[in-house]
Amino acid sequence: MTPFTPSAVSRRQWLKSSSLVAGGAIATGSLTPALAQALESNGPHLENGLTTPAGFAAHERMVEAVRRADGPIRLASNENPYGMAPSARKAIEDGWKQHSWYGAPGLPNLKKIYAQSVGVPEDHIMIVAGSSELLSIVNLAYGVKGEILTAWPTYEGLPRYAETLGIKVHKVPLAADLTHDLDTMDKRLTQAIDLVFVCNPNNPTANVTENRTLRSFVSSASRRSMVLVDEAYHDFVTDPSYTSCIDMVKAGENVIVSRTGSKIHGLAALRTAFVIARPDIIARLQPLSTSAPGVFGALGAAASLQDTAYQAMCKQRNVEGREIMKTAIAKLGRKMTDSQTNFVFFHTGMPVDLVQKAMLAKGFMIGRAFPPYTDWVRISIGTPDEMRAVAAALPEVIGGAPKSMGSSGA
Ligand code: PLP
């Protein structure tokens, strides 16, 4: 097996891929006709047309070459392998002269664009410096005087920060299918609980909890407590039965929804995220915020939100990469969750650190352990070609029958 080792990318290679765009010589891959048409009619955002199918394919090749050169391939933090949209990059480059400024004149515009995109009035939106900041703020606003209820494992930002503040966190183990155990969560939602945290789709498990049951739990819980629904991976979901909880915000319930610029928009380094909640809740959260995205976060996110063609392209490629992984894991006979995100979570039967080391030797950086699922592994979705290389490497690393189902037993 040839390791997926980093290879140097030269400026000449980069230019070659760009010039192929102009010549229209790049294969457009397996785009559906409808998406291809939507992308073409949306028009190029840059002179070289990177958001046309041909342009995106060239962008993909350039990205793959750069990621290899930087190697090992980053598949550990659920980042967007394609990075920010070219239109976002252009907005940032155009705003370059503001780089020494405090504050961001673009924030009101970003708020307006975001409010329109999710269909709420602007007073229902708060922009934060990454959703991690929101998780801290919500702890301060709703957690400090009471206790917190969450499924476990889940995204650790909020519970970890709460415990640092000395807040008691009730962690309800996931159900056997690794979705939220909502019956038990409901029973544990006593008067002592002031804040319920729900991450849907969940990280690290990648799956969504059955929609009707989840919505009924959120709605009922919100009559007894504040509920924060983290929808960081909303944009990658393809399960038609899934819906966002933003409509509950619109209905005036005690629900806060968080979304991020770090995933489909590829802006993790720019620390930009969005909070959707009732105006009185926003008014309680806003004074606790100690920072906000700077000039570049505001400009980049505003451009990216309007670049629906680029988002559609990233989503489609993510689905392709995800399917490659699902097929490979099924072939190996391993249990996995139904990923609705930009990562997969599956049983290997081996301690995660051994899998990590073996994959690193083959050129891939993959996710860490998420106790108690220490013999399951999380791998982020890169480009389809990268996932084909991962799929080819996996049998050598975890091949054969799983050694045990581990302590998780799920
Ligand atoms: N919420 C979830 C569920 C995540 O998985 C992550 C990052 O991986 C975050 C929030 C953090 O997002 P941000 O980059 O906006 O802080």
C-alpha cells in the first residue's frame, strides 16, 4: 500500500490548475444536472470562475495539492477542506486596508444578511466571535445559578466551561443507537436545571436525533428551562426528516439556536458565529460578550452567506466524501452512525490512539478519543479523493474482525 504522503506543490502546479479553468479542461465530476445548472447560472464570483463546476474542480485540485504539501491531511477537527469561498477571500482582500482597525464596520451588514437568510428580524440575531464564545456566555447568563443538563458525549465546549465555573452538569449517556436519550433527559430535567444543552446533529456522533421526538423534547424542556440548541452542522444534513429549531425561536419559546461560520463557510480562523434567539434573550446575552469578530470575520462571513453556489458545492462534495466513507466502513463490517455532518463516527474495535498513530503513518490526522467510546473513531470528511485514499488505507489499519465491542457496547 502506498502511503498518502505529502508531496510538494509548486507554484507552477497551482498556475497550471488555474489555467485549466480558463481552458475549461477540468472534469466537472459527478454534479447533478440541476446543481450544475444552478452553479453556472449563478455566475462566477471571481474572474477565473471558481464557483462554476469546472472552476470548483480546479479549486479542489489546488486545495488537495496544498493540503498534501502541508501534510498530514487534516481530518481531525471537522474543518472545511475547501476553505473559505473565493468570494469571501476577495471581500477580505478588498478590505485589507482596515486590518489595523478595532471593531468591524461590516457587523451591522452581516447581522442584516444573516437575519434575512434565516427569516428572523435583526433584533433576534447576535454575532459572536465563534460559537465557543456563545457557549461561555450562555453558561454565565443561564447556568451559574443552577445546574445544566446535557447528553453525553456531546460537543464539550459548554459542559467543560460550566464545570470550570463550578456549575453541576448532569450528563445523560446516549441511547444504544448513539442518539439523545430524551426520555431519561426528560426525567432528569428537575427544577434544579436552568439550562439544557442539545447538539443536533451531535458531535462526536455525527447523527441527528429523531426529529419529532427531539422537537417535542426541546419544546417541553423550554417551558421548564432555557434550551440551547447547537446547530453547527446544520448545513450538511441531508436527512429530509430533520428540521432546525429556529422556528421555535420565532414562536417565542425559551430556545437559543447557535450556528457557526466555521464549518460550511470554512471560516474557522476568523471566529464568526451566529446566535438566534428572542430579543429579550439576546439583550441578556449581549452584555456578557467580551469580543466580536473583527473586520475580516464580518466581511468574509457576509460574502460567504451570499455565495450559495459555493455552499452548495461544498455540501455536495461533502456528501460524496461521506458516502465513500460509509461504503468503506460497511465493507469492513463495522458499526457506524448515520452521519449527517462533515465527519463519520464508527467502531473499530481498537483503542483510538492506535488507530490515530497508524493513520498518521499513512498521512492522515484523525480525531481523538471520546470516552466512553474509546474504540470508536471520528474522521472528518476531506475531498472525495482524500476519502478514497482513507478508505484504501483503513483495511490495513483496522482490517479483520473487530477485536471487541469495547466498554461502550453500542
Ligand atoms: N459546536 C459544535 C457542535 C462543534 O463541533 C464546534 C466545533 O467543532 C463548535 C460548536 C465550535 O464552533 P466555533 O468555531 O464557532 O467556535
